[in-house]
Amino acid sequence: MRKLAEKETADLVAASPLRPHFAVARGIAALFTPFVEVAVHDLVSDSVACVANPFSPRKVGDPSDLRESRFADDVDVLGPYDKVNYDGRLIKSISIVLRDDHLKPVGLMCINADVTEFDAVRRMLHGFLGAAESTDATIALFKDDWHERINRFIAAWTKEQATTVDRLDRTGRRTLIEALFVSGGFEGKRAPEYVAAILGVSRATMYGELARLRTGA
């Protein structure tokens, strides 16, 4: 099954019209590893076409949820803007619009930098030197991105419980799944698989938990 999934992923990568951009994505990620992830989104199929040095369980073929996004003809770079990963780590991102020969947007290259440790240094210096807080406005590009909503929910939930995802036992995982279910967090097309990957459980286990919650068992 795993080899089949790997072959399907390889086929998607090989067939993608955005393939020429993948080397750039991998090069940027390699240069700034372990702090930078680069994802290439296919706007035509509304799916992830490439992920280099991934921070989250998002993988090739997953939905991008960018179908409603619109890009002005004179805008090729969006950001920087702030995001948060599922484990609460702070991400600073910038997105580059990829266009075809007719200048039609066909892809989006998102460069995501994990700035958690740098932010800790900034806050330390702020406390010591009294530096002013930045008031730069952030760009809400992924307003309909359920991946981001799940990440924020899990980060907030684990912080409230004074724990981390990797410390959760079976009871803790079930409690988190139930809280996420009640909040409507599984409305995304592949949300169950995404959460299963975050929690390190099988898809069968995840769908079993959701079936239990839906029947009230």
C-alpha cells in the first residue's frame, strides 16, 4: 500500500505542468533547512503539487483550498504574512504567483519560514531593550484554508492543556478529536486524513472515532 501511494505521488509530480518550479522550491528549502518549507500549489487542480522540507502533514495531492483566490495582474508577490503551524510554531510566509505564457495565474509558490526561535530572541530583546512591537498588517490569503484552522485549533488546545501533540496518549488523542469534531474542524475534504497524520494514527482509527462521535456512542 505504501509503495502504491509513493508511486501515485511520483506520477503526480512527473505529470505536473509546474514541475520546472519544483527545483527552485527544493533549492530554497535545502539552503535554509531546517527553518524553511516551500510548497507549490497548482491553481488549476487546486491541489498541492510539491512540498519541500514539509513542516506539517500536508503532502502532494492534498487540496490547496485556493480556488476562490484572485490575483491582480500587477501583483506577483504576496506578503510577508504570519501563520501558525499545528504545533503552535510561528510561521512567516511569502507567496509568489506563478503565471503561464499568457500571464494567467496557474500556480502559487509559498515559502514558509519557521521563526519561532527567532521570535523568542526578539521577545527577549524587547523585554530587555524595550523595543516597540511591529504593527505591520498581515495578509489573510488563506481565509478558507481548513489546514490553517485545524493547525490553530490544535495549537490552542494543546497549549490550554499544557501539553504537546507528541505527548498525547490514546485518551488525550480521543479528547482532542472530539473537541475538534464539535468545533466543525472535520469539514475539509481530507481533514480526517490530515488530523490522523498529525496525531500519528491510522486513517481507519480516525474514521472509527468520527463514526463513534456521529452516532453518539
